[in-house]
Amino acid sequence: MARIIAHIDINAFFAKAEELRDPSLKGQAIIVGGLGPRGVVSTANYEARKYGVHSAMPIVEARRKCPHGIFKNPDFRYYEMLSRSFFAFLRNYTPLVESASIDEGYLDLSGVLKNNSNPVMFFRNLQAKLKKEIGLEVSIGVGPTKFLAKMGSDYKKPLGLTIIRKKDIPSLLYPLPIDRFYGIGKKTAPRLLNIGIQTIGDLEKALGAKDPTVQEILGKFFLTADEWIHGRGEDKIVIEEFAPKSLGHGETFPLDTSDYHEIKEKIYELTARVAYGLHNERLKCRTITLSVKDSDFHTHAKAKSFQDPSDDPQELSLKALDLFLNNFLGMNIRYIGVSSSNLINPKEETVQMSFWNYQEYEKMDETKLLISSLNRRLKEPSLIKASDLTHGKKQSNH
């Protein structure tokens, strides 16, 4: 019997989190990312996306495209608190929850929905309850495999719900542009377009015919894509536990690549996930390691240690990127990984000021979460921290 896998993805998570913290931002274009000259966009809400702003875009370009937008530095401690609430909410439905990142997860609901005659209502109620209790909006994809569930959650946003059974693949997926196929990146899609593969349906035909040109472009991903597009593939939920001495994430590219921009985006993505893991475990690191596997399956690793422990995603991303630029630039890479080690607990730091700042910041975020929760229950956002009110008055005088 086929499993029932759901992929639940928070819509524009970081931007929504900022809106929950400050309800006056509702309806405005919100861009979250590093605000320095080398910063990149982490998340842009749907209002900002109307102006062409998207994740991984240089923040300088985002300012040009959307000069009136509200730009925010990421506050991962606050986002992590919301994320914990999100995953705790999901575990009310099933313990079989796999965290894919800070804002998305897979659930195995096979047992839960085994005798449910109205799964659409089940998921609509889940969406409504999550929005009411935490304030987050999610898109949901449901299918017998992780791939189909992921394609379903991406199918319609925001607040989408798409169920893709094997028999639905031709009608729902085949008409989609080839760049909508999960796993086919920005570098591969243009190569497929150049040989006439414009839609997922075109790819399915080429896979069935074992087209040699498509095989060359996709490499080993050719076999994986053939499995996925026919409703086969991974359907097991993996509940991961972080190792206590190190935290890391890695990913294999669908095709070996030496493209700087593609690798840079992946480094930023993986480092953000590492930073989330550090936040989740209340840890900081003094060492960052970049590991790569080349086309010949040889593994190379370089590490960088630093005196001041960090859990800041932008700072760690720049250190990981420096490791790549100084050691692996131009290499044809099939796998890349970022890991943190030499971990410390900030609460055990001997520097008194760091200790007090940490506790004060943690308490501040809990206060803001409580205020946001209370405001959502009122007709108008009437509650605000006194310090924020004072800060607002100072800003209005500029």
C-alpha cells in the first residue's frame, strides 16, 4: 500500500516572522537578508517578489528593484523559536516528522489518514489551525513519495494544497516548465531547453526513450529523475539527531558543477542550515569546515578556526565561501558539505557581558512572541513593548 507523505512548507517564513513581530508591516514588501555590501536575500515575501526580488539575490540588487521595501537583518534566534513551535505543532499529528530545513518538513501520515474519507478537509483544517495558533501560513503537498509531496507544496503558493497521486502525474506535472522539476537547477534547465526539453512531459518522453543527450546532461541524475517522474523513489521519513560534537549538512548536485554562482548559493544554503542547527542546540562554533567531492569521487576538506565563537549565518557563510575561493575554485564538484565543530555553549561562557546579553536576548524574543500572540487575538494590534515605543519615537524624529 502506498504511503501518504506530506511536505509542509512555511510561506516566506522569515518575512512572515517579521510581520508577526511587527503587525504594522502587513501588506508591505519585506526583504530579509544580510544588509552589508556582500549580503544576499534570505527571504522575500510575496509583495516583494512582485518586484522581481527573490532569495539568493544580492541585497544591493534587491534595493534597486524594490527601494521602498522593508529590509531586515535575519534574527535566527527568533526564527528558531517559531520553527520549534511549528515542528511541535506538526508532531501533534504524528511523531513521524522529518525536518528538511528551518521552515519545511515531511510527515508520514499513512496511519493517520488510513480511514479518513476527506483528506482535503484534514489538511485545510491543519492549515487553518496553524495560522490561528502560531500565525504561520503553509503550503502543503501530498503524495506517495517525498518528491511528489515536494512538487505538490511548490505547485501553488501561498496557502496551497495539492495532492499528487501516481495517476495525477501526467495531468499535474507534465505541463509544468522544466525548471519546476525539483532537482533540476538553474544551470541544467537552460541546457535542457536548448535541446527542446521545455516541459516535464518532454523530459518524461526523453527519459523513456533513453535519449543520449539528456543522459549526458543529467548524468547519474538521469536514473533518479526517471524513478521520480513515474511515482517511485524515497518514501521513508528520517528522524535525525544532531551529533553532539559537530553539526553539518551536505548535498550532492544533480550534475557535477564548477559554476561559481551555483556553488556559492549552495554554500549559503547549507551554512544557513548549520546555523539553524546551532541555534536549535543553543550552541556556537569556533571551527567551520568545507568538504567537497570531485568528479572522481575524491573527497577534499579544509577547515578554518576562529577565536570568537559564532552562530551567525552570514559570518559563517563568508568563512565557508573563503574556504571555497582559496581551495576549490574551478574544481568540478559533485558534492559539497559545510560543518561546524569545536562547539561551545554560550551560557557557559566566562565573559559576564556575553552571558547577560544572551539571557536578555532570549527573554526579549519570548516577550515579543507573547505580544504577537496576544495581538492576533485582538481586533487591532494594540500591544507593544515600551522599549519599542521609545525606539519608534526616536526614529520618527529623523
